[in-house]
Amino acid sequence: MPNLYDRIQGRSLERLAALSDGIFAVAMTLLVLDLHIPTASQVHSEGELFAALAALGPQWIAYGMSFLTLGIFWAGQQTQLSHIAQGTRDLTWIHLGFLFSITFMPLSTRLLAEFIAYRAALGIYWLNIFLPGAMLYWSWTYATHASLIKADTPIEVRGSICRRILIAQSLYAAGAALCFINTGASITAIVLVQLNYAIAPRLGRQKK
Amino acid sequence: MPNLYDRIQGRSLERLAALSDGIFAVAMTLLVLDLHIPTASQVHSEGELFAALAALGPQWIAYGMSFLTLGIFWAGQQTQLSHIAQGTRDLTWIHLGFLFSITFMPLSTRLLAEFIAYRAALGIYWLNIFLPGAMLYWSWTYATHASLIKADTPIEVRGSICRRILIAQSLYAAGAALCFINTGASITAIVLVQLNYAIAPRLGRQKK
Amino acid sequence: MPNLYDRIQGRSLERLAALSDGIFAVAMTLLVLDLHIPTASQVHSEGELFAALAALGPQWIAYGMSFLTLGIFWAGQQTQLSHIAQGTRDLTWIHLGFLFSITFMPLSTRLLAEFIAYRAALGIYWLNIFLPGAMLYWSWTYATHASLIKADTPIEVRGSICRRILIAQSLYAAGAALCFINTGASITAIVLVQLNYAIAPRLGRQKK
Amino acid sequence: MPNLYDRIQGRSLERLAALSDGIFAVAMTLLVLDLHIPTASQVHSEGELFAALAALGPQWIAYGMSFLTLGIFWAGQQTQLSHIAQGTRDLTWIHLGFLFSITFMPLSTRLLAEFIAYRAALGIYWLNIFLPGAMLYWSWTYATHASLIKADTPIEVRGSICRRILIAQSLYAAGAALCFINTGASITAIVLVQLNYAIAPRLGRQKK
């Protein structure tokens, strides 16, 4: 049995949610800080300004992709927490680990924008998609195991959350593996998987 | 019908509001980070300090204008969310798209401050006013369509929100179009429209 | 009477409080970003590191003073909002004006740290204490006038809030005016007034 | 007895918690901003990229350690506030002092990453662990003294919170003192103590 102090720690899911919202908000906005714009001394006409902005292509792609990643993990964490009845200190630390991996996103985005043709940069970026996913998976299995799930959560929701993480992460891993053939193809695949999670369910729904 | 995981995602309007407040707070404060101040080595008297600060005119204008824009969109989103009874994953992603366009504001502000006489910079800035407006319009028509509006919301409020967005965006577009004549006139027009939404209703009210 | 859209805008004091907490949190933390530390190439011994840090004196003073200022205004706004029953769009925009002046604090701090012996820098810094105070005063008189104060707020609290702002601002103005004699004396006076609001009431209490 | 204004100030623990979550969120995310990545011009192969990232070792260690520190203090403050029934202005200012020391964390992390072999840098870093601990200790003894603790808080919880701070700070101080022998050993010891608070209770629990 944990000692008294550990039993009273980390009970507040509200504060965990507030800290998470804060970290996601800062990370999402900081991405932009790393975007470089041309300076006035380099540009002498409207056309040159457009050309200079277009030349920054890799950073726009890395930025858009990272916002999607952050949005997906934010939505995923929110879904989990909304089905958990109560916090514990272990759950708190699992989520702090999750948030730790989230705070790296601006850094691996910068790295990818700087080295968009390098497998090493793409591998690190993929790790930054894999690790938050692994932490969320751990969070959910821990919460199930420790009986922290809300009583009114249907049994099929429990499996659904694990399944969603496993399928998404398999797709991301497959996309990342494409970098051994071509880093451009790999990035395209990852963005398509992300867009699928952000948009496609709408299409799927309309077909039915 | 969406699959199970999509039905349980994105239900928490509280967390969406908290993420939004965080992003607006960071974006509003980051604007200042891009303001450059003179350095001690350039300035040798009180007069020179004032002159150096005054020479930074364009960045002060771009900054004030961007704070107004952010304030207007923050108030607009708050008004909408206060009339929505419940979130869905689609609504969540529409608002993540809205927030994505908001995170660009410090960037397009920096661009405008650097290239205040360029139509391209003004056009991009205008896009950054148009896109959040379009997302909010989409959010409201989606919420109406998906029956997410609170039951006690009067029917005339529904139309009022759409109308407000359409009129404001028409005025912004007209202001932005002035840049084909003169970018200074265009910026003045946009700021006047913004001040109208921030202040003028007080005047209008006192007249009645 | 305001039009329909203006009547439904800005009702949520919770979101105004959340935006304010976010802006204060970012501003308080950003102050540190502007603190420069010595680089490894300049320093070759433990003693030189201490000396290099001590040489940065003006920036530590400006930083500590700005954190105090932000803390005082955060506490002041919180006190006001806790006595207001409901928001309106005008109240929202008064507080957005207040927050606008708050976002300038990292900038005027940077300016003061760079030009600590310049009256112009101190004058701008003082403006950054005066303006938020003026906005809070306006907010409270507006709220009183528009009958937004909570019914259970004792009548003497109303006067107390106005009086507090007027006395504090008079002391700040007197402190700032000392810069015509000596900027060091002026900064000392302002810090003493701030410390009085942060700490002294404890002393006052113990005396009684 | 404090004057009227001081009695009505700082009552909202919710806003104090929100400000704290914001400051911790920004501080945790800002740490990454100071991490430098290699630039494209320095790197010509996948191997060189890995080598360049590995050469940044000290900054990764300082970063991980600081995230742990911030997580530990965030959890500690949350535990305290969850047992306090009501705020006062003195409690608010003690916590503003706590948050002030937290905002220094990105700075002392940067200093430690730049001067990882210097005792002065480690000493300042340790101060940044000691001061928040001291403020939290003060906060809890003040709250006990001023009868702000929730009525349903078991009497043994009160002692448990003080004991936890005293033991942890003794261990940190012992770890920091190792720097007189070797700064590497000192950093290792501090990280082990931190990991003990983040992870070890799980091991301890499973043994029982």
C-alpha cells in the first residue's frame, strides 16, 4: 500500500486537465515562433516576397503536420480523461510523462523543418508521435487496472480506446518506415493518416 | 453513423474553451515578443530613445491591430460556445481549425510589420482575418444543423450570429480591397472596422 | 439599447477570468526569456561566472519589479471580478483593454532593463503601471453604474476598491516623478510602494 | 485586523490554481525553446546529425531534470491546495512568491546547461529547488496556523505534508552538496531523488 502522502497526491483531474490544456496551447502557439519570415532587406518586390515565402515550404509542411499531431493527442487525452472518475498520483505521473513528450513537439518540428530530407530527423519526429501514443495507452490500461474508469462507461468503450491507439500507431509506424525508401513519401503518408483522423470520419459517415 | 470512438470523442466544451483561452492568451502575449526595441549602443540621449521608439511605428500599428483582431475573435467564439449545449468530435475539429488560424496571427503580424507597404503582406493578413471568420461561420451552421444549440437560445439569436459574421467579413474584405489603391488606406479601414466592433456600439447605444 | 448580438456577447466571466489567468501566466514567465545569461566563451572560472551574473544587476531589478507589478494587478482584477455578478460586452472590452496593457509589461521591462538610467524608459514603465490601474478603475465604476455588482457585496466594499486604486496610483505617480531628480531613487520608491502592497499589510496587522 | 480591502482580496483558490497551471504549463514548454538544434549548414550526413544531437548532451540532461522538478512542485502545490478550504491575500502572496521562483526555472536550467561543470551554476539550480520548497512549507504552516485547512482533512495529513517537504529538501541539499566533490555526481544524485518521487513509490508499493 502506498504511504499516506502518496495516497493524497494527484487527486485533481481538473488541475491535470488545466495543465494539459495550458501545455497544448503553448506548444501549438510556439510552433509559429520557429517559423522564419524573410526580412525586408532580402525582398524588393511583391513577387520576391511571394517567392521568399514559397521557398519556406518545408517549414510550412512541418508546422501544419505538428498542429495536426497536437490536435489529435489533445482530443485523445480529453476523451480518456472524460471517462476517468478520479486521479491518483500514478495516473498524474503517467500524464506528466505524456505531457513531457508533448513539450518536445516544437523541437522535433524545428528539427524536421531544418532537415526535412534526413531519415534521422524523421525518425525523431516519429518517436514524438509514438511516445505520446504509448503513454496514453499506458494511462488507459493503468486506469482500467486500477478501477478508475467511471461506472457509467460502457464496456465496449474500454476496448475501443485501446484499439484506436493501436491502429493509429501501426499506421504511423508504417508511414514512418517508408522513409527508408523516400522521406517525402513518408511525410505524405503520415499527414494522410492524420487527416484521416481529423476529417475522414465525416466522409465515412456520409457514405452510410 | 460514426463509429463508437468518434461518438465518444470531443464531448467536453469546457476543455475546448480552456484550450482556446490558452491559445488566445499565448498569441496575445507573443505578439509583444516580436516587437524590437532599440539597443543601448544605438541610443545616446533621451531624445534619441524617443526617436528610436517612434521609428518603430509600423510594428506598433500592426501590434495594436492584431490584439484587436484576437480580441474580436475570442469574444466571437465565446459567444458561440455559450449557446452550444454539447460538443462533438466534428465541432472540436472545426474549432481546432479555427485555433490553427489564430496561431498564425503572430506570424502574419510580424510579416505585416516587416512589409507594411506590400500588398502581399496585407493580403496574407486579411486571410488571417477571413479564415477564423469562415471557421466560426462553419462552426455555427454545423451546430445549428446538428441540433447542438441550447434549447433556450431564442430563434433570432441564431440568425444574429451568422449575420454578424457576414457583415463584419464584408467590411474587412472591402477594407482589404483598398490595398489595390493604397495599403495605408487599407490598414486604416480595417482598424476602423475593428474599433467599430470593439467600441462603437457604446456610441450607438447612447444615441438611442 | 444595444442590438441583439451585443446583448448576447461577453456574458461569460469564467472565460474572461481564464483568458486573464493565461495572459498573466504567459507574461510572468516571458519576463525571464528576456534575461540574458553569460555564455560559456566569456567565462573561465567560478568567480567570473558570479561576476558576470552580478553585472546583470539592472535586469534582475527590472524583472523582480515587473513580477510584483503583474502580481498586484492580477490580484486586483481577481478581487473585482469576484464581486461582479455577470459580464457584458462592454465589461469584456474594458478588460481586454486592461489585458492589452498587461501584455506590454514584458516589453517595457526589457526597455527599462536596457535603459535603466533613462527617464524616457522609466516614464514608459510608469505608463504601464498607470494604464492597467486606470482600466481597472474604469471597470469598477462601469460595473457599479451598470448594476453588475453582486447583490451581497457590502456597500463599503464598493468605495474601498476605488479608494485602493486611487491611493496606489498616487503613490506610483509620486515615485515615478522622482525620476526628474534621480532614476535610481524613482525605481526604489516604486518598488517600496509595491512591496507595501504585497507584504506590509502583514506588518500592519501584527501591530494591531 | 487587516483593512477591508485586504480582507476581500485573494479569496479565489480557483483563480490561483488557474494562474499556477498556466505558469507551470508555460515554464514546462519554454524549457524546450532554449534547446539548440544543429543548423543545416553544419551537418552533411545522417551520422553527423546524430553526432551533433548527441554533443548537446548537457542540455538534454538539464532539460529532463527541470521537467521533473516542475512536475514535482506542480503535484506538491496541487496536493496542498486541494486541502485548503479558502484563500486569503497572504496565502495568495505566498503562492505568488512560489510561482516567482518557478518562473526562474527556465533560466537556471539554461545556466546549468551552459555551465554544467560549474559549482556556481549548480548552486543556483539547487536554490531554485530549495526556494519553491521553502515557499510551499511556508504556505502549509501559514494555512494551518490561519485555520484555512478543510475540516475533513485528517490530522495525520497535516504532518505528512510538512514531513514530505523536509525529507525531500534534505535529500536535495545532500545531493547538491556533492558538487564540492564532483558536479556530475551531484546532478546524478539530484535526478535520482527526483525519480524516486516520480516513480519509486510504485516499486515500494509492489513490494508490500
